Amino acid sequence: MKQLSGNLYYVGAENPDLRIFDIIIPADCGTTYNAYLLRGKKTALIETVQDSFSEKLLENIREICDISEIDYVICNHTEPDHSGALAEILKVNPDVTVYGSFAAIKNLKNILNTEFKSVAARNKTSLDLGGYTLEFISAPNLHWPDSMFTYCPELKTVFTCDFLGAHYCGCVTDEDIPDENAYERELEKYNKYIFGPFGEAVKNGAEILRGLCPEMVCPSHGPVLKKGINKVIDRYDKWADPAVKPGKISVFYVSAYGYTKAMAEALARGAEKAGADVSVYNIIETPADVLEEAVNTSSGYMFGSPTLNRDALPPVWNVMNMISAVSCRGRNAFIFGSYGWSGEACGNLAARAEGLGLKVFDEPAKICFKPSEEDLAALEKTGGEFAAAVGFATADIS
Ligand code: FEO
């Protein structure tokens, strides 16, 4: 427990041993589940913690008041690392009224599976605690549809849940960060994994915060921001700049005997002749970070795979797995590959591309064993046509 400002207290929990968050996100410095208690005439708990840390939350709160004295719980975002302990709070004090966005209250009904008092907070409405005010600000898709900010004007403090957070453990505020370099690394990594697909929402969030000019930002992971508010807002804002380069095409392929490679090179030649900026990647010879950069910055993809045991090769699937179904939606894709007798790879890749929301160009180019000179000429022509489609389609990319 730490008094942050006025009658605002930090009551969250540390998880220094965490190394993987949400199944796939590396957390080399652990994390914190931040929760805050604000006491006016009424008392509000802002965020809770993951359920396995419920006891720690209750213990921290009890250093300040009895759980029965909590009047409100504010849920700015309902992912269970922040809403998990709400069940325990409600068990001890069923009179609590929970505030959240409409989407948040709907989520909580399906997370708690029990009756509870709730208010769906409209944008720009407020809650008077007596001495302190909580103003609710809609900020959806940071990073769930339910997200909102809560602002306390008397303390010039905004509660942002995941936004401006980082998986970093070891201090309560950014005035006491033990390893600034490690924090910077975790901040960027957190932003990439959590907010990477939501650039537009991030820019909206940054604009809201700049308008508030807060003196303190209380996120739900990592240090409370006091001295570094503008720096972190600027970083988040910059990382949200669109990465895609109109007209850039990446050709990804694997090839055992050079047949699919020859197809890749013919397609690339055609696209280049049509004026596209084309890069060709033999996937197994290319570092993952280079492939990821190509995925993020390209407005068109070509995927080539031979067929092995009725499917595409795993390295090609790995690159497809780098495509975000949110931020890469609407980009263009073309599928090709050499095969021996059945050739399922192309159809499987095309189906996955469609599932990711890519615009799949034409039927895949499937060639039995080695492409002939005529085949290569036809592929060159197809590459040019694909480049034209990418050029026309870039205006639709958001
Ligand atoms: Fe920290 Fe989206 O939960």
C-alpha cells in the first residue's frame, strides 16, 4: 500500500515471477496488477487484480479501510487480470456498485455469472465521491471494446488501465524505476503485443490524455507515471503510426528443389516491372524479425509453398501467423506453389488468407513439378496484375 496523492492509495499486487503473459507475451521483468483506492465521503476502488492475487488486494485495502466501506468499483477494462478479484470483493461486500462502460458491464455479467449492482457509465458522465469526482471518458479498443478512462480532476489524475502500461515490476511510480533500460524495453514490447493492432485507438487515447494534461497517470501494469507522462504518451503515439507502405509487396516462399523458388522469382519480376516495390524472402534463410517487419509494412503478400503430406510447409504457416487479422485486414494476397500429385498447399493457404481478412487475388497458381518457360512467362504476367491490384487497393487499407 502506498499513498500516491491526497486520499488516493496504491493497493495493487506484484507478480515478479511472471515470464509469459496471456499465453504468448514475454514478460521478462514480471508484472504488476495495479489497483487504486480513492476515499472521499464515498470510497471507490479503481480496478481489481487477477483472481490469484485477491488476498493481497484485500490485505492492502484493509490497511486503509474495511472492505465493507467500499461503495464503488470502477472497471476501466474487464480482462480477468483486472476483474478477477471483483468476485472476492463482491463476496465480502455485495452492496458495491460496479461502474464500467456498457461493454464492460456486459462482459462482467458473463465473467461473474451472478447478480451485482452496476452502472453502465456513459461518456463524459461523472460520479461524485464527496471531495473527489470521477469522470468517465470513452476510449474503446484499448485494447478491448470495453475500455474507458476515469479522470479525477481534483487530483489531475487519470486511470487508464492497460493504456500506457508495461509489464514491469519493482516500483510503484516512475520516480523509482530501478532499471530504466529494462523498463523502456518492456514498455515497447507491451505496446507492440497489446496495442500493435489498434493504432487508430491508440492515437485517439493519446489525444484524450494530452487534452487532460494530467499530473499523474495510473495504468494497470507497471509504474504509475508522474515524471514521464508526456514521454510515454509520445512513444505510444509514435508506435501507432501506420507501418504499411502502399505498393510494397513481399514474396514469401520455401522451395525444396527450386521449382517454387522459380515461381516466386517470376512473380516478383512481373510485379517489379509493373512498378511495385518488391522483396523476395526464402523464409528458412530469413530471420524472424525481418519477416515480421516485411509482414507489417507490406500492402501485398505472395505466399509460395510446395505440398508436403497434403499441406503447406510449416515455415509458410509461421509467416501467415505473423499477419494480424485486425491491422492487416484488407491487404492483398496471392498464393502459389509447385506440387507433385495432389497440391493441397495452395488451397489451404488461400483459405487461411481469406480467414485473416486478406483480399485473395485470383485462383492460386499451382504448377505440377517444374514450371516451364511458358509457365514462368504467365507467372510474370500474373505478378504484374497482382501489383496493379495492390496499387488500386492501397486506398482501402486502414
Ligand atoms: Fe491487463 Fe487487457 O488486461
